[in-house]
Amino acid sequence: MNRDLYGKLIFELSHQGRRGFSLPRNEFPAYEIPAGLRRETPLGLPQVDEPTVVRHYTNSSNNNFGVDTGFYPLGSCTMKYNPKINDEMAADPVMSRLHPLQPQSTTQGALKAYYTLQQMLSEIGGMAEFTLNPFAGAHGELTGLMTIHAYHDSREDWARTKVIVPDSAHGTNPASAAVCGYEIVEVKSMADGTVDVADLKSKLGPDIAAMMMTNPNTVGMFEKNIPEIAKAVHDCGALMYYDGANLNPMLGVARPGDMGFDVMHINLHKTFSTPHGGGGPGSGPVGVRAGLEQFLPNPRVVKNADGTYSAICDDSALGRISSWIGNFAVDLRALSYILSLGAENLKMVGPLSTLNANYIMHALRDLYLLPIEGPCKHEFVFDGLADKSTGVTTLNVAKRLLDFGFHAPTIYFPLLFHESLMIEPTETESRETLDAFIAAMRQIAKEAAETPDLVKDAPHNTPISHPDDTEAALHPVVTWAELN
Ligand SMILES: *Cc1c(COP(=O)(O)O)cnc(C)c1O
């Protein structure tokens, strides 16, 4: 709901007969629309002049917050800057006007783009082959688990009905495993946030199909015991699944394939820069190690001996998981991003995103409670303010940040701590932006001690201050008619 500069909704500015458009003269005869197909009441659209319409949409867009507006340290979501050249490439009519079912002899450029991206992701992930078909991270997880299921099936190993997921995992991990028909076995984290290997070993056996892991994990810690974990899981006949939704810290540093993972997905919309606020669009390519390629879904894009490219469907175990080959425009953005950075600069993403996160962590750890010691990777978690006597919560801090022009970090996730405040600055932010954010966070901690109500009543500068979250999610009122 957007009010104009004088506090009015566009509906309240409506005047009977006022117009914001003019149509060309109608040169066709008039036809009556059959009575049964006609509206019984007129459509309740506001009747306003053109400047009012333009201001309505311009002001609405100004109420939105995005990476192009300001710093967006939303942990686990990798809200990095998305270079505009990616959008230009994806919008090029040469690519955007293709039809998926055109003869493949006329879509060689697009197929080459798919193939090249598959090859690059395989190199980046240390995998043998990638499919670009899945539409999102969670869809990639499901596809990857279906691949693992198909692998065990092909060996007639039907006793494997369970998937192990650490308690720190992203919620989509257990959800995807459940959708794939698996029972979830939870493995505990130790005090430093990493997997408890002893607890894991006690849960391994002939009934385990796979172990799902994120590394660095959801609290931003690198799983140092990964070789031992991978060996133990493989020794019991299960496969290792890597949740590579946030591959940022890994770029230029390590590859999941080299750590012993068999199957992985990557969120192109996070690490490889597609704008992804509000739930889309996304792409969750799945990679597999050598020996598992035949279980990937149809269609697969391959390079033929004569140098041409084909999208082929074979009797693969999975069949199709998408209508065609994934979200082409997101794939093009990722390809453009990788090519424009080049190998050298791509290798700087991991170190720089890690440096930025540690810089903020050290500048704030005297005022905010750091539950896990040690250098973090691309993100870290505070357990709220260090001084718990003020009654100021993580929610209050997050809302007060909006007054300073920053997007709030991820809050109350992961579930390991009561007051989780999860910060991921990404590599694309300047030192000045990080310093301004640190200054705001320090100011809020000071206010919490001196004038706690100022923080508890925040935000003070936004169009809406304190909606009832539950009510807004369950019964959103988004139409004028209902407002009346
Ligand atoms: C974002 C995320 C996902 C889910 O990705 P979607 O594209 O939102 O489905 C899975 N795992 C982790 C660790 C994530 O950060």
C-alpha cells in the first residue's frame, strides 16, 4: 500500500472521468461481448491523470529496498551487487527471442552457452558434469537427492531409506529429503558449530542413503573434519551431498569435489549474481562426480564430435524435472558474470567475502555476543546484543537498522541460538560501506543502553512501522475493495 507525498492512496485521488491515457481512434466495427461474459459491476480502477500514475509507480518503487539502494547484509542469502552487464546479456534479443522447441540447428549459440556454463561450473565445483535444469536451490537439492536415489536403485540397494542432516542445516535440506521420500536423521553440532563426528559415526549404517552438508556451514564455520566425515560416510556405502547454495567463500579457495562430495547444487542467483529478492527467479544447477552422470535428468546438453551442440534426452533414470532446460536468462547472467570476472578475479571472491565478514565481526564483537570464536568465512552469527539487561532484542536491532538506511541481517536463523543475527556482507561492498554499517550497529548498541525505547519502537522513518507479522502473513489485505 503506497501513499503519495500527501498521505493519500491512489484510490483516494480518483475522480470520475479523469484519464491518464489516450487510445488511438478505433477503426474496427464494434462487437457486443456476450452478456454472460460481461462484468456485472464496473472494475474499480482509480481514475487519475498521467502524472499521478507516474508518481504512484515511481514512489512505490522508492519504497522498495534492494542491493541497488543500499547495503543488504542478509546472511545466507548472498545479496551481492549484480552487475548490469549480466542483465544486458540476458535481455539481448539474440537470446531472449528464442523458442525452446526451435530446431537445434538454429539454437547452436544458446546450446553453446548452456554447455560452456556446465563446463565452467564443473571446473568450479570439482565435478564431472552439471545439469542446469533445476529452477532453484531447493529444486536442485531434490534433483540431487533423486540422483542419489537412482544411484542406489541401480545397485539394487533398497535398504537405504534415511538421509543425515546436521542440526545447523538450511531448512530446505530436511524438507527436500522428505519430499524425496527419505527419513531424516539429525546429527548434532559441537560448540564451535561444526558437525559432531562421533555423533555422526554412531548414526551411519546400511540404512543411510546420503549425508547432506553445507561447508562452510550455516554459521559460517569451515568443517575442518570433512575428509574424515566423507570417508566414514563412503565407508558405509552412502553418498555425500553438498549444499552449495552459498558458494561465495569457496571461489578460489576449495572445491566440493576435492573434499569428497559426490553430488552438489549451486544457487546461481546467489553466488553468480542474479537479482533474487522476493522469491525469484532462480537456478539451482546440480553437479555429480564421475560415474554418476547417467543419473542426471533430461535433457542434457552435450558437445558432439563435429563441434556442434545438442540437447539430448535418453533413458536416464530421472526423466525430466523441468519443462525444458532450466531458467535460461539466469544461466546467461551467471555465464556473463563468470566471463566478465575471469578466472583471476573469480578467485578473489572467496578471500574478499571472507575478509569483509571478519572485518565486521571484529569491529562489533565487544558490543554483540559472538557465540562461536575463531575466524569466520563469508558470514557469521551474533547471539544478539552482548548486554542482555537492556531488554532490546535482535528484532529491535534489525528494525532500528532500517532507520539508518540498511537492510536488516537475517534474524532468528540459524536456530542454534536464541537471538541469532546473521551477517553476510559479500565481497562487493567497499570499506566505506562496511564502516558505515559498523558505525550504525555501534550506535544502536549505545542507544540500547541509554534510550532503549528508541530502539524498541523502531523503525521511525519507514512508511509502516510495526505490522503484526503473523496477521500480515496469514491475512494480507492487498486490495482496495477490502480496505473499504
Ligand atoms: C538459499 C539457500 C537454499 C535454498 O535455495 P532456494 O533457491 O531459495 O530454493 C538452500 N540452502 C542454503 C544453505 C541456502 O542458503
